[in-house]
Amino acid sequence: MKIYAHRGASKYAPENTMPAFELAQKLGADGIELDLQLTKDQVPVIFHDENVRRTTNGTGFIKDYTLKELKTLDAGYRFSKHYQNTRILSFEEFLDWFADTNLLLNAELKTNVFDYPNIEERVLFLIEKYNVKKRTTISSFNHNTIKRVRDLDSNINLGWLTKRAIANIDQFLKQIGANQIHINKRLLFSKMIRTIINNQIPFRVYTVNQISFLKRSMQLNAEGIFTDIPDKMKKYIR
């Protein structure tokens, strides 16, 4: 089972920032999970919320900022003084670092609030540019995003994200072009998990920070988990 650092090692460093990604690698994570939004000037950037308020000293939506303007914000000081002046990363800046690692990548396209036009093409272009497609999974809660990515690329790994159980999940995933599913940890105890297992659908589980959910994920042969504490999850598995 693969351990993906959720927004990097986000328990110990500011989420979705270079310090969090570098720390995740140092702590032994198998992969990085991150979130992608699109700026006003159409640049994919790594950020979870649509609004910058929660984790920076700014206000307003990512979509209303250019990359240059976003770079003036402090994405670390709210976490701790130690990380003051940490900057928001573009996806390309991340890939420039990631390409030289052995890590896996799960890139979530955050299109369930704002359905950013052309984000799929722009993200796929960068993944191809840095030659990391074999190590990359694209995921989204937005099934239309999954469909669009599949139409653009017939063999990249695609995971649909869900926090609720739905009937006939095997048929639904085929319809949208996903070859795996990423489920909320509470769904480990749902009827849907049996359908997933019976149909041998690869699945990953979010956000697993408790040993009980890790154990359940292991018992059900999850392909991977997303966690804020990759060091502790790796230690338990060992």
C-alpha cells in the first residue's frame, strides 16, 4: 500500500507548499497529493481552497489573481513564524523539483466550485513536458473533469473522488472514464466498498490519520491512503 502525503506533510509544514513536499520526501512518503486551481492568467497553481483567506495573508479567489500577484502573498505565516514568507507554488515549479525524485503524484483538480476552463489541457501539457505521466494520477470530485481528462488522454491514471456511496459504482466509473476511485475513510464501512472489491477496482482512502482507518484500509487491500502524517503511517506499516 502506497502512502501519499496529503497536501505534503501538512501536519508539520504549511499545506501545499514546497517545505511540506520536501518534508514528505524526507519522512519517507511514497507519493505527494496536491490540489490545483487556475489563476487569472491561466496558470495552474497548487492551492486547496478557492479563496486564499484561510492559509495566506490575502483575501479573494485564486481565479482573480495573476501568478505574479499570488507570489506576493505569504502562505506560511499562519502555520507558524518559522515558515513566514513561504510562497504559493505554480504546478510547473513543483514539477521541476518532482521530476528528479522517485515519488508518485496525485494531482487533484479543484473544479467542483469553479469549473476552470481548459485546466485539464494545461495540467496534462505540464505532466507531459516533465515526462512524469507514468508516476501521476489525476483526480477530481467533478465527474465532468474526469471525462474531459479521459477524452484528452486515453491512458493516464484517473481517480474519481467521493465522500458518499453511490449505487452501481462500477458502471459509473466506466461511464466517466475513471480507472480507480478515491473514497472518504467513512466509506470503508459502506456497502459500496464491497462492490469496489468484488469488481477489483483500485481504490485509495482519504484522509487517514488514525491507525484504525489505516488497519481497515490494509485489510481491504487499498491501493493507497492519503495522510497528513506520512511518517507515522509508514512506521506502523513497517
